[in-house]
Amino acid sequence: MNNHFKNTILKATGATDLFEIEVIQQLWSGYGQIIRYGLEGATTNSIVVKHVKLPNEHNHPRGWNTNISHNRKLKSYQVETAWYQQWSSLCDNDCKIPNCLAFEAQGDEVLIVLEDLDAAGFPARKHAVGWDEIAACLKWLAYFHATFMGKRPDNLWETGTYWHLDTRPDELQALTDSKLKANASHIDQVLRESPFQTIVHGDAKLANFCFSQDGKHVAAVDFQYVGGGCGMKDVAYFIGSCLNEDECEAMEGKLLDYYFRQLRSAIKAKGININFTDLESNWHEMFPFAWTDFHRFLKGWSPGHWKINSYSEQIAQEVIEKLNA
């Protein structure tokens, strides 16, 4: 870390010095690191720093090394900076995110200094989950979507999610499912024309949730693909990130019912003037479209991926049949 960035952190935290504790993870395709630092002389013992540094060579794990891919990543870091600058303060404890302590850009590097969620009471990461953890994440999503219901995503992605059709022409071109390919734009249009638009997290997978020790409370991280959209995109993507196809099929009704109960409570708690019956009805209808939208991306991006299964194929077929009826 250069001295300018180090001084930015010391000034923001009031620390006299800092030291690296651990590299939490490498950023996708070698675009930097997320690092936990210890602090000396500060009121808090540690912080987490997202340090983006553009690589000299693009090295995508699945071979998608194109200018489109590179420019999408560049914009994603601009969006994440805008998120913490302009939007993150609207999130409360019902959709907890790390407090942003500072951000700085210099040349081809970006620094985002964040509250350490481990120290804030969310030290657990889950690779497998039970009902308590799933319910906590669905509640987080419901309150997040309620918080931003009807808001224009200024300086974020106009349409959130990392798999949005307009940002994935290479993957669409590679898609060999001719029916899905032919209907991709129509599926995207249906989702964009839902009268109930909010701001979506855009990458609400299990790995981006940090849990309390008992698994009943969560905070979320990684806002590179936050932007406008139908909340069902987050819900469908989250469910697919932590359950297998049999569980998805068996639990779909229970999961959606719980999410909508939480969304109703959140809308009421925040005093949002909206016809909830119409919202729930529309988003129920949008759920299979949101599922199919991600399925379209996945089949073009990684045709052998484990998430491509009979449940997803069945949903996609039903959506296509409905569009062409």
C-alpha cells in the first residue's frame, strides 16, 4: 500500500499506525484484494480495506478476457464507490451493511475503507445453511428492497445484477439454447417493465452475506453490481446460490411466502404508500422470469455449471411458452 492510501486510512480512523492481519480474498480476475488491517491508537481495533488495482493483464478464470469484461469491471468499482458515497447511509440495521469510513482514488487504484463486520457481530461465513440462515437473508433482502422502492438508481447501474443482458453480449452470443437466446430480450423487457422497481443488490449470493454466530442476523457486502430492477432478481439468485434443485422446487412456495411477509412488514414500517397486493402479485409473476434471466446468462457463460439443472430448465421452458402463447 502506498503512503497516500495509508495516510487516508490513518486520518479516517484516527489511528497512529496500521498493520496487515490477513488477506480476506483476491478480487475477481486479479483486480486487487480485500484485506483486514489492525489499527494502533484508534477506538476500533480493525478495519477491512477493498483495494482495487487494475492488472497489467486480464486473467479471467473462465477465459472471458475481453474489453467488454474489463470495462464492466471498471464501471462496477465506480458504482461501488458511488454506492458508499451516496446511498449506503439509507441502510439501517434491518439491512445491515458495513459503514464506509473513507474512499480514495489515485491513478488506476481505488481504496474503500470499511467497518470490519467480524468485529461488528457478524463473524460467520456459511457454505451450507439451514432455515434460520435462509430466513435471515430473505428478511435482509426484503428490507433492502423496501428501503429503495421506487428510487432512481442515480450513479449506480441503470439495471442492476452482474448478469444483465445489456452487459453480457459475449455470453449471449455463446448461448447455444436457441429458444432461450431468441427470447432473452423479451424476458429482460418483462422484468424492466414491472411497475414495481427498486434497487437490487445485484450479487446477493450466500458468499456475500456475513452471519451472526447464531445465524439469525446478517449483513451484506459487495455492491459492485447494485442498481435498478425488480427485487425478484435478488431473491431468485440468492435461492439458487444455496439450495440444490430438489430443495429449490420443494421450498419455492415457503421461501417466497416468507420473503413477501417480510416485505409487507418492511413496507409498512417505512411508511411507503404502495398497493402491496398489487406488488406481491406482480413480483410473484416476475419470479420465474428473474430465474430464467439468470439461467440464460449461466448457460452462455458456463454451460457445464452445476446450477444448470432440470428445475431451471423447466422454469425457463414455462416462461418461454408463456411469452409465445
